[in-house]
Amino acid sequence: MFKTRLISGIVLVIILAVALILGRNILWCLTLLISLVGMFELNRVLHNEKNILGMISYLMCILYYICLMAGETKLWLLIADNNYYEIVSLTLLICIMAVYVFGFPKFKAVDVCMTYFGFFYVAVMLSFIYKIRMVEDVGIYIVWLVFICSWVCDTCAYCVGMLVGKHKLAPKLSPKKSVEGSLGGIAGSVFVGAIYGFALQSFLTTEMNPAVMFALIGAAGAVISQIGDLAASAIKRNYQVKDYGTLIPGHGGILDRFDSVIATAPIIYFLFVVLA
């Protein structure tokens, strides 16, 4: 099991690293694919993966990403003005409300709410990986903070928790997670973030020292990543499923591996905008 988990993890990191380095169309395609798979996994938990609500959410996800690319590459004025999120989200809301009304009582209000939630939670929040990478000149450096704050935090939290964890962080939701592990994860993200920022001082021009800035981002991002991890676990507990999928051997589904990344990406984007 460990060998399978390690190999699939290495393959995943290589694929992501290549996409993040190449950026633009390659990263756009990968982020869209991850979003679609993630939405399918969430819809499957909700039993909406193949019905009309699910189909509409997938179409809106694709439309959102098309508009996102158009906005980032300045293909037309409306999208360049960053109205694409409002346009797509309102279109999705109206469509699923129409399905709810004209299909009544086939669908419940919770189906409509969770469809909209799934679009924002997976497609929109994950798209910030692409948005960060597209930040002119510095995006290629900043985007790695998403994974430092999520996966480094997760690894450090696991190691510290195994060694000295005593006090439960969320006993009813995730009995194995500890307060000590959580603090260890935050400390790990701060440390790696500071080292990464120090190494990039000659490549970044910011008002704040990059090492200090990345350490602060690492701290905030680590906290949010743990909330994202626990939130994804809470959904699974509510619907009594162990994993979201089996796509990544040893890890589960896309949402099982990207749960903390989903929450972290938007925070990294906005923190950098504020602190830089």
C-alpha cells in the first residue's frame, strides 16, 4: 500500500510540476480536467453525477474555464473586464432553478444548493491555481506556495502528529488529527515558505522581504489548508463514504488529494496581492 501510494504520489507531482512550469494552455487543460473529475466525484457522493443537474454543472465548469482563459489572455473586452464569473455563476443558478421548478418534485432544494456549491467549491476555487500562474512575471514562483501550504503542511502535520500528537483536533470528524500535528504542519509551512522566499529574493521585487512574506503566507495558507481538508472529510462523513474516488492509487480520488489545495489556492492569490 505504501509503495503504491508513493509511486502514484511521485507521478502526480511530476505531472503537476510539468504543467506548472509550462503554464498557460497545458496548465489550463490540466486544471479544467481536475475540476471536471472533482465535480464528478462530488456529484457522485450527492447522487447527481449523471442527472441533468450534474450535466449542467459540468457544462458551466467548461464555460467558466473558457471565459477564464479568454479573460487572462485579453481575447475580448467583456471577459477582459473580469465579468466572466458573474456571468457564468448567474447562468448556472438560473439553469438549476429552472430544472428545480419545472422538474418539481423530482429534485430537492438541497440538490440545487449542492450543485451550485460544487461548481464554486471545485471549479472556481481550483481555477485560482491557473490565475496565480498567470500573474505576470512572478506567477511561476508564487504558484508553488499553494502546494507548500497544503502538501508540506499535510506531511509535517502527519509526522508531528505521529510522534507527539496527544490532543485531538476534531475528534468526531477526524480522530487521528491532533492539535500538535496541526501546529507542526503550520510550522513546517512557515519554515519551507521562508526558505523558498529567501531563495527567490533576487527574482522578486516586493515591498516586503520575500522570506517574511512567504512565511506569513505559509502560516495563513497552512491554517486554511487544514480547514479545507476537514471540510472535505465532513462532506464524506455526512454522506457516509470513505473516499471520493479511486483515480489516484493509494490516495483515493481527486478531491481526496486536492481537498486542502482547493481551499488554499484562492487564499494564496489574494494574500500575495495584498502583501506584494
